Amino acid sequence: MIAQPPLPRSQTMFWPLLKSFSALATIFLFSAVAQAGYTVLSGTPVTQGQMRVDEDDFDQLKARLPAPSQCFTLKETRVEADISGVLARVRVSQVFKNPYSERLEALYVFPLPENCAVDAYSFQIGERVIVGEVKRKEEARQEYEQARDQGRKAALLEQERANIFSQAVANIPADSEVTVNIEYVHPLEIDEDRYVFRFPMVVGPRYIPGTPLSRPNVGRGWAKDTDQVPDASRITPDFLPEGMRNGNDVFVSVKVDAAMPIQEIVPVTHELDIQQPSETHAVVTLKNQSTIADKDFVIEYRLAGDESTLASLVHRESDADDGYVMLALQPKWSIEPAEITPREVILVLDTSGSMNGPAISQLRLFADHVLDHLNPQDEFRIIAFNNRSNAFRPHPIVANDANVQSAKQFVRNLRASGGTNLLPALQLALGGSADESARPRYMVLMTDALVGNDHSILRYLQKPEFQDARVFPIAFGAAPNDYLISRAAEMGRGFSMQVTNQDNSPEIARRFHELTSQPYMTDLQIDWGGIVVKDLVPSRLPDLYAGKPLIVLGRYDTPASGTITLKGNVLGQAVQMGLALELPQQESAHDSIGPVWARQRIRQIWNRDVGHETPQGREEITELGLKHQLMTQYTSFIAVEKELSEPPQGQLVTETVPVMMPEGMTEQSVGRSRVTTRPAQSNQQSTSPVVADTASPPQTYTTPPPAMPATSGPSRPSSASPAPHASGGTFRSGGGGGGGPIGPITAIFSLGGAGAAAMMRRRKAQTDIDHCVEDQSRKDLSR
């Protein structure tokens, strides 16, 4: 036996820690490849036969990981949701802490649901609560900047996209906390007897196409403003590198009043504590109390009872106010097609870098299932896209066995890299308009939709030559762009679905096939039977798919009662259903309906003008926002203390809050270059992001390093992939092959290197924190 020299002391200390971290990471990995159906471990479903760890041991393992840095200003986020019927009222509290000896201005970009109506805003410091009000966007910003410069405490909430908001909180005193409160209401997603509540937690990195503008950026984000995305710097917050976390712990509590017996509650993305005090009520909280904000929070519950939904809700404060009505209509029909109509099915598959890891694996599984269930008389096409669009065949081909098998192999070979250049892919997919005799076109768009040019894409889908196609967006990943996903479905007269990293992708694909294979109702109209309801949303009723309800909102002046009738055609056969409706003179309940109607009316106007805003549309949206005190593209919430509570001390330091990298994404997968690190700055300074690696094309992701140092929290694994390499001159970032999760043996060996890299990142982060503390101490001593 050959004697081995003793390891250096540093290595003997390093190796046990590395093995401990690798073991923990392996446990996380085995849970990460699980799919729905379900035991759950720390927010990740675990299927039978996989590795489990006792909860006490798990807590001890978590306790060994470093705590978040005290240099972060966003301390925690609390979410309380009350669900009643088909509406959710959500209260979000964000706690900002100033760790400096100077006054602080904190800037934060965060997501909310794209269909939510934000109708209340305030902030609290100590015992004082300052309530916000909605004003025109320019007026609100001017008032905020004036108050900030005078040393008064102020908070400003602005909408950048329907699902992206930016917040500024000024003059937080040294070593003090400010709690910002945001309230909104939104309708749930419904599919037959399944109800889905979703709370987005992180803004994913956006693909920014176009040529950089010569003017200074309008925001502080990592992206340059371009001719195609002139506000890119306002929707691209700085990201921490994967493996690192900020100080934001998220606490979530959801109360459900279903009005019907709750059959099942499914923890889709996080481990939950579930209590059911009655068969119609439930209280849902996070099992581990808090979580890190690196993926959407999603729960699903099923109701026992009839699949058909016939419901109406009304609200009217008094005779002097408008009344509002909300209808949820879900008719059943059992018409069987005499023969299956041949279709042209177009699969548009996102293979950009942000899809690397679990998302691309889920996409392969979904696409595989769709191909397996094409009808023999169907024709199909496949277009894979990142920076470039790559067609499987130049023209539609028949869905025979040989073609389908060849197409499945094409899908299995897809790898994720590059940018999300979606618009050219849509132009390739829908560029040839069909005549009346052609077969119907179904476009299945599989993507995370993380782009900045949402408006130009939606504008394209409105072109008359593409109105024959039905568009079905399928969202993948931990934090997809639900604004683009849902609006594309609405404009394309289809429906959307989401596949999270933890979902059972083939099961969701089965449901998709079930919905698209059944006849759907067209030519919908409502016979109001003499009842007068105005300003209906939607004004043009969409196609209705089996199991998908139709939500209609409107307002009324005159009390009335009667029976309304929903009429439509299914394969040329008339279908109708009736509903008794009463519009009362006064009804104090359901006060969320007014804001929901106003938000949907704003959505309707915006969709009409998207990509080509008009003065008329701008004024209509502004007036609705002011009247209903809602956030819009043109109105903002502003909260300002009227009098100075204390004389301002020292300089005002401005700091942006960096956000987590979404679960499953890596720096390599979303970009090859970085931006210059920016420390906290005084308010008098203005620094524009400087993008490195100028040799990279402008249409790529660019991911920044952290704006402030951080330590890592619990490691969130993604599918292992090889390092990017050159192949035929094309930059590629590998992904797991074959359409599924990587094997456990590969995972164990991959995590050895990953654990070492993560440890080095944590050590560097700790060094940065020490420097941060030392610098702060010097400042304090110098005073």
C-alpha cells in the first residue's frame, strides 16, 4: 500500500464541509426532479422512492447555512390572501431596513399578477401610517422627488408592465424600518373544478432586442434602453448570482372560502401546512414558515360538485354610485364531432438560455406528448427559436408515424442557449395566412416569455391576416412572464397553461390535449332579457372551451331582475344556458367587483391600442385609474408625510434591491456578459449601467453581478449541464438530453464540483460582507 502524504490543514477543514454540502445538495436535487403527485420537502414535491430527510434533521442542516447579509435593505415580505368564490384579495407587506448611518432611498422592482387591480397603498414608520393616493404618473413622480429632496419620508409605486412594478421609498432614517403595504384583488384561474392561486415572487431576466439609444437610460436596471424596448432599464433589476440570496424572507398565508366543499388542496410549488376548519374553508401557510423569493408561489384546490359554473356577484354602494356585476359562466355540452377535422398544429419551442435546466426538460416532455397525440390526418410544423428560428421542416408535413418519430428526435436534441427572439419565430409560424378552405391552425407556443418587447409581439398577433389561428401559450419555468402569456392567449382566442419546474408535465399536456380535442363554443352572445348592463368586459365574447369559464363584468344604473341567456354554437349546433340575475338597488358585499371591472376595462383599452398608444386611450385609462384609485400605465400611487417628522440628517444614499435568480436559471444560461457593480450611491449622483463584453450581439441576455454582497441560502438545484462550448461557431449552453431530468449518478458527480463552487461563492460573499461592515464602521468612526 502506498502511503499518501497528509492533506494541508486548509484541505482537511474544507473536505468534510464540502461532503456535508454535497450531501445536502444531493437531497435537494433528488427532490427537484420530482413531479406532481406528491410528498413534499422544503417546497419541492418528492415522489415515491426518492430520498427523504426527517424534518428535524432538515432544520439542523438549514441552520448550518449562512444567514443573509445585513447589508440588504429588503428584510421580509408578508403575503396574506383571502379567497372568496372566484376572487382573491391580497395584502402584501414589504419591510425595508436601513443598515447605514445615512438616510436611505430604497428602489425595488417586483412582480404582481398581470390581471390584478392594485387599489390600496400605504407605508408605516413607527406608529405613523401614511396613506397613498393615485395621481397622474408625472404628477406623482414630481411630488415624490420634491418630498425626497426636502427630507420628507415618501413612497412611490409605479407600473412598468401589467405584471412589473417599481417602488421607491425615500428618507428611511438610519437603523430604522419602514413597512410598505400594497393591496390588490384579482380573479383566480379556473379549469373545470380546479382553482389556481398564484403569487409571483421574482422578475425574471428579460431578453432586450434592438439598438441601444444614445440618450441616458431612464432607469437603473442592467439593460440599456433600446429602440425596441425604450424602458428596458426599468424592467431589468440587478440579479444576484445563482447560489446567493438576498435578505428577503417571504411569508405566505392563504384563506379560502370556497362556498362549496373543498375536495383537495395541491401544493404545486412549496410545502404547505393545510388546515380545514370546515368542508368549505381552508387556511394554507408555508410549512417552513418562510421561503426565498426565487419562484412563483402556486397552490391549486379542487371543489366537489357540478362541473358547470353558474354564478353572479353584484355590488352597489348606494343609489348615487354605479353598480357592478360579475358573471362566471361555464356551460357543459356533450356534442360529439361526427368526424375529426384535420388541423395544422404549429409547435413554437423556446430554446433560449433562460429555459436551461428544468424548464427545457419540461418543454421536451410536453412537446413529446403533443406529438404523440396528433391525429393521422393532421399536419404539423415545429419551429425552435432562440436568437435564431430553426424550422424542423420548411413546410407542414403529415402526422404519420415516421414524421412524428423524426420530430420527437428533433425535440430531444434541443438545447437551451441564446436570447428569446420571439417575434421572428411568430412571423415564421404565422406568416402564411390561411384561406377559408384551409384547415384550422393551432399554434402551441411553449416559452417562459421573458422578453422586453411584449408590446410589439402582441401588436403582431392582432394583425387581421393572423386571425384564423388559435394561439395556445404554455408557460414554463419558475417565474414566467404571465402578462405576455395571458394576453397572447386572449388575442389569439385560445387559452394558456403553466408548467412549473415541479409539475407533472405529461399530465398537464394530457389535459391540454383533452381541451383542444373537444369542440369549442363559438359565436357567443348574451341575451340580457331586458336588463341593461353597460361597458361589458370583454366587449367581444371569446371562444369558449369545455371546462374553461367565461368571466363577464359590467356596470349598471337601474336595478332590475330577470333571466339572462348565454347562446353559442358548437359544431354548428345551437347551445344555450340560462341564469337568473338580480341587480339590486344597494348591495354592500363584494366591493372588489368595481376595481376588478375597472382593471379589466383598462386591459380592454390597452389591448386595443397595444404597441400604438393613442391620446384617447391614454386619457380613458388615466380617468379610470383616478376614479377607481387604481394603478395603471399612466397613474401611480404616491404617499408622502405632510410635515417633516424630524430634520434630515446626513446625505441621502440610494440603493437598488437586487433580486434572486429564478429557480433553475444560471448566469451562464441567461447571458455571457456582466455589468459593472454599482454600490449604494448618494442621490446627487446618477450612474447608467455599463454593459461589458461589447463583442456580444445586442439581442442577448446580460446578467449583472450583485449590487450588494450576499450570502447563500438553501441551495436550489437545477438540472446539471455541461459548460458552454463552441460548436460550429455558435455559442451553446447544454441541457439534459432526452427530455427528462438528469440521472442520479450524474447528479452526484456533478454536485461535487457544484458544491465546491458554491462554497467558494459563499466564502467570497462573506469576505464582501466583512468589507461592507468594515467600511460602515469607518464611516461611523469618521463622524
